[in-house]
Amino acid sequence: MTVDNRTTSAPAIHGLATATAGSAGIAQHLIHRPAARSYYGLDAPSLGEEFFTLVGETPVTHPLLNDGPGRFHDPQIATGSVRDVGELVGHRYFGVPEDRPGLFYRFALDLTDLSAWRTDPGGRGVVMETQIRARPANVVAEVPRGLDFHLDVKIDGRPCAIGSAGMVFLMPKLYRKHVAHARQAMRAVPELNDAPDGPPRPADAGEVGRRAGENVVISEPVDASRGRISTWVLSAPVSPVFDDTDGRQRGQFSGLHLLEALRQSSLLTAGRAHGLDPERSTLDACQVHFRGQAERGLPLRCVAVAGPLGRDAEGRPSVPVTLTLTQQRWAVAEARTCVVQDY
């Protein structure tokens, strides 16, 4: 990933640096667009809104994002890109100390033009541009404890999605204490143990919108009734793309892993409850709130409940789905999605 600093009045390159690509693993260009030239004379962290543009081509050979029917660009291209740059933005532009890790605790993405997400018949990549507005939150001694993001996404120049995200920055000692406390709490109450009766069997790849078995991260439902489906999130054997390369989160499910589990559970639930075809379906909307982190060494349950079958503004079948991830009966994440089937 490259990073440029540019003024809005004269888009000349003022700086260039390299950053490590994160979980999305896609070549991208991050352009900083400060509101005024005076920014460069201050050489000080921002205390107000900052604007960025994240530009890159949609992938064509990604082991996860290009695995499936190939009808749509995967919306996780957009959410993953923001996850990758969020911590960088906080450290570089808002003065957050480098030793404070950034954790996203909420995401939302709503597709506003489904047709723009359809893939090119030739399988070529197209330009995806995400306008990012970052605002400091909970500022203490002129250093934000978090950032709020607003997103506007374009594919091939067409506005096609809006979104938001929230990130918190934790002090190193507080972060380690939080992780240790969470691990201890989950193991301290054996009566809350929640585990499968036997080795979970992976769900059918086609039912969750994938082709490769290693990309299936949920089990065949262990309980299904009246539109409610309960599955287990698989930690192994799964593709290495789900491994978290951040050493600070070793032993935990990565954000990509959890979001993919929610996506797959949504498609599976909409298909089982109302017959939506996963080959022609995608998530039209997704709102996720993370309550905590999930340990890879403990069973992780996903419960999904389908709402009534409806129609979107274009008359396409759509199904709202409410999901909860729990570990040892502690809430890890809560989400609400909308699955839509294309013509």
C-alpha cells in the first residue's frame, strides 16, 4: 500500500511512504486530502476531521474474495481495506502513540447500487475508490482514544455503497489486561461450557457462496427450526488467509474470519429459510458490533435468525438476518444483515 499526502486545492504529492498490506492483501493507494495548505506548516496531529481516498483495483486472483460464483465483487474488499488503514490513519495523522493497537468494534456497509457490484464478464479488475472521513473520538490530552469513520464507495466511478466504522485505541497494559481477563473469565465458569457434541462437519461450500472447501468457516447446522440456524465457526482446517498476522492478537480469530463467518451464516440461513439461491445472492447490508474477542482454542457458536421474505426497491427477493456470535455463552459479536437475490 502506498500513502500520499495531497491538498484539496492542488493535488501535488507531498509525501510518499509504504505500508504493509493487511488482511485484504490487495494493492491500494491511500491519498490524504487535508482541508487546507496550512496543514503542512503545522507539523502537528489533527484535532478535527481528516479526509482520505483509498484507491485500487478489485482483485482477480485473491484466494478468498475471488472464490465463489463470481457474480459480484465481494463487499469485504471495502470493509477489509478500511480495517487495514484504520490503525495507520490514527498513528500517522491523529498522533495516537504507535504502541496503542487499534481495534474496530463496529462496521456497517449498505450497498446503494447492486448493479455496480456485478462483476465484468471478462473477469477483469475494476477501480474501487473509497472516500474516507475520519473524526477523532473521546479525545484526552489532545490524543484521541478512538476514531469514527464514514465511507463512500465507488466502483468504476459509480457510487455504490455507504458505510461507517468505529475504532478504539487501547493502551498496551490495558489491552493485555483486557485480553487476560477475558480469557480467564471464559474458563472460570465451567457450567457455562458450550461445545459441540462431536467434530463439526463443514457446511456445503455452494450453500455459503464459496467453491473451495478450505474457505468454508462454518459447520453444517447443528440446530435448525423456524428460520433459526445454529452453527459452529471452524478454526481448522481453514485457509491460511484467515490467519491473523498481528502478533498482538495471536491465538484469536481474525476480523476477516469472523466477518466471513457472519456472511456465510447469512447466506445459509436465507437459503434454508426462504430458498434464496446463494449463487445469485450477496449481502445488501451488514451492521456488526463486536462485544469482545474470540479465542481460536475455544468453540465459537453462531446463531442466525431469518426474518420474513421481502422485496427490495427493485423487486428482488431479500431476507433480513439477525446473528449472534457467542463463546462460552459470552457475546462476541452481534450483527444484522440483509441477503438479496439478484435477477
